[in-house]
Amino acid sequence: MFRRRSSPKVEEAAPPPAGRERCAAGGCRRLDGTQCSYVDKRSRRCPTAWCPNHVADVAGFPYCRRHASTMSAIEGGEVVAGLPDLDNRAPSLVGWISRELDEPIRDVLTRVAPPSGARLVTDPVRLIITPGGSTRRWAKTWKIVDSTSVLNRVSIEVDEVDDCHVSARVDTELIGRGLPPWIGNRQAGRQVDPQVDAAERAEFAAAMARSIELVVTGEEVAFGH
Ligand SMILES: [Zn+2]
Ligand SMILES: [Zn+2]
């Protein structure tokens, strides 16, 4: 269950009245757009507005597509330490990779779990702040727990200051770090057609899943660098 955000700080950002803005979608001429509700940790509000055809709803609030992806990743949960900067993709990248890896991670953890007395639990994408607050990492975690402790833990993480790279951790050990191909393509200004993009995404996810599997089962390490 997620907690509904108590308030998207609408009053602070003083938005124009809802539903009176020009829609930001390419080619859309509607003038009944509602402003995206996203407010980042510096209290900046996303300036885009979207008509009913193009707005994305998460937990009852309107968002642009980018921020809907962030809010869906954290399952609408409240982030006391504040949401990432407007243009930061860390939580949504963790969300995407986690959806791709959910099944293989569940499979391998279930395989290594003791036959009885243990169960799999998952946490939604959450902010991990290192002591002192010097780093903000977004992570999704899968755990095998018994009645007293965590037996195995896998997490997928993206650091806010480097929101292009995805890391995988098994227990506390960092086992790999990679640049997703579509981000690499964009950085290099390469256009790829949708089939190639889909194949590259699947290959990247499969390589990460394989690395996690090898470490969890005690075989070997390594994906990306
Ligand atoms: Zn529109
Ligand atoms: Zn937005």
C-alpha cells in the first residue's frame, strides 16, 4: 500500500487555475491543460501542463509523463527528504529496470531460499541517503527473510548525481554497474529504430539478470563496467 501524498505543495508554487493551460503535448492544441504536480527538493514545480488526453494520473494527482514515471516508481510514497531535481531520472530508471528484472530476481531468490520458514519481500523504489547526506541513491530491493533476519538481498540502484548508470547490489556488495543502451545512444546522438532499441533493452536486462543470478547462486560476478 502506498500513502497518498498529503499535498503536492500547490499553494507554495501558486499555479494558475487547473485546466486552463496550453497542453504541452506535441501537436496538441487544447487549452484545458492542468499543470504537472511534481515539486522537486528545491521546491521547483514542473512547469508543463497537459490536457485530459495527455495528462498522466498517479494517486489522484496530474503529472507529465516523465514525472508520472517517477511517482509510479515510488508508488506515490511520500519522500520526506524531497524528490529529485525536475530533470532527474534516477527513480524512474530504477523503476524501469526493476520491472524488467522482477521476475528473474524473484526466481533466483526463491531458488536459493531455504525450503521452509523463509519468504520473499520487496520494497518499492526508495531513497537511501548515506550517513551525512552526501549521496542520494534510489533503490528497489528484494529480500528473502526468515523470522529473525534477512538471508539474501538484491537491490537495483541509481545515484541521483549519476542518473545514467544502474548498479546492482547483492547483499551489500556492488556487483556491477552499467549504462543502459538507450541512454548511451542518446548521449552519442545515435538514432536507433524501435526494434533495435527493444532488442538492446532486453539484452541489457538479461545481462544484469544473469550477473545477479551468478552472484546470488555463488557462481560468478560481472556485468558492464
Ligand atoms: Zn493535449
Ligand atoms: Zn512534470
